Amino acid sequence: MNENMKWFKEAKYGMMIHWGLYSLLAGEYDGRSSSNYAEWIQSKLQIPNAEYEKLTEAFNPIYFDADKIVNLAKNVGMSYLVVTTKHHDGFAMYKSEVDKYNIVDSTPFHRDIIKELADASKKAGLKFGIYYSQDLDWHDYNGGGYKSNDIETAGTTWDNSWDFTGEKDYDICFENKIMPQIEELMTNYGEISTAWFDVPMTLTEAQSKRIYDTVKKLQPNCLINSRLGNGEYDYVSLGDNEIPETTEVTENGAEVDYNAVDGLKPSPNGLYETAGTMNDSWGFSYHDQNWKAPEDIYKYKKHLNGLGINYLLNVGLDGLGRIPMNSIDNLKAVKELENND
């Protein structure tokens, strides 16, 4: 096993950060509530882009502090970060030359938070990874997902069917936005240790391979998760909040019993990860107070790590750039339980 895979195998615990324009809405819009996944609110409530874009005028997270966030992660025993650079709404949380619909060009904040978090992670000795929604993009006419609307979703449709009703061609979005933005992220932010892709329902085999090869060309040591799709990956992302019960022994050694996860095969490198939430939502939500007890989070972490699976635990920053108090308290309590075990 080479060094970049070795660190992941030994990492055990990381912080995922969901943050975007949806954080301002916090699960509520026009007297209505989002689904459990507040980051899906634009689709759930079919908010037109012309209305959703108004959030850029108010997005000024004056309390965002990359060093404070990274140091919290480090102090509670986490060894890597994975941060949303573009979620399904199409809004980039970094300075993109490809599309002005980004935090630097379209908001009064005018700061590249991906750069700040990458720099803070490097300074603290944590590995830095990026989340990028490579299929869905509700801000682009040709954003993907339109082939998958018979599958249950946290919104109303996977694609933006409320603004864009004509025939769509994902290839156009892929060439004009998806690939150029991935190239930006892999070029402009120093070492990227993990690339976390999501819901690959529209991509062809050739497109998944092109993304994989491009990431490897620009970031040879970057590990790519299985949600890129079409069998192009370095490590397996289990289902959201998935806690498998057992392992099975194969001729390659201990492998996770992966029968419950559709469309994925066991990791050829023995690398696995479960991304989980501390309440129900990934994005910040006012109405979601269904917080997991620290004892349960610690139990899940210990169990997953015992199976050789990393636990990537999510925090959803609020509209001002803060980690919610409940998240901070729970993270510290989990660390205390670990110290006393």
C-alpha cells in the first residue's frame, strides 16, 4: 500500500462541511419547510433561480474562521476535512473563472473560503479534501439528473425541472462547467487529498473515466471516492449514515459486507468511509433539532473504525459561517468519551 493510501487507511475520523447559499435559508422558505436534507431546499420547494440567486446579496458570513474550524477538527481527533465546493444548487464556494455564480464574485463576502480552509488545514497538519457535485447542477440548463426522476429524491426532481423544461444535454454542462471547475479545484488549492463526488446518475463511463484521469493527472496522490460512478474510484463511500454490522473474510483479507449498497463493489484497496450527520440534515437547518447523542456517535465511530472504515462526520455551518453549538458540544463530548474509554 502506497503512502497516500496508508494515510487514509489510518485516518479513521474526519470532518465533512456542508455550506452554501442554502445555509441562509436554514431549511425554511416562504413559510414552508425543506425535507430532512436542508441543502435540497431549492428542489424540494421548487425555488426559481431568479429568487434563489437573491441569497447571494445577503451571503456575508462575517463569523467564518477557517483556523477556528480546522483547529476544532484537530482537537477532537479528526485528521482530514472534506468541504463542499459546489453542491447541487450550482453555487461555487470558491473563486471560479468558469462561472461568476460563486462566493467571491456574487456575494458581498468576496472571500475564497476553499482557499482559506485549504491553507488552514495545511498549517494544522490535516489532510484537505473537496466535495464536488459532478452530476446535478440546478443553476445550469443542462445540469444532470433528468434521467433519474423515477428515483426517490430529497427534493421534487433531481434536475431543475421548474426553471428548465426543454430538452437537456448533460454533455454541454459537462464540457462547459463540470470539467473546467474540477480542473480549477485540482490546480489552485495546493494538495488535494480526497475528491468526494456524488450521485453519479447521468455520467457516461467515458465521463467518469475522464474525471478520474484528470484528477490523477493534476493531483496524482488524490484519492477518489466511489460516487464518481462507473467503477472509477480508489475508495468506497458507503451510504449516508450507513453502519454495516459485519465483515466477511475473502481471499484478500477482511472486507466490508457490502451487500446492502447498490451498484458498488468491495474496495480493491481496502479503503472505506461512511459519511454521517449529527442530526438529520447535512446543511444547516433551524427546525432540525434531532441531534444524535454523543454516546451514539462514539459507538458508531468505534464500530466503524473496528471494521476498518473511516467516519466522516458532518457539520453544517450556518449563514454566518459558524458551526452550530450543538455540533461543537457533541464533538467535544465524543472526544471526552474516547479519552475515558
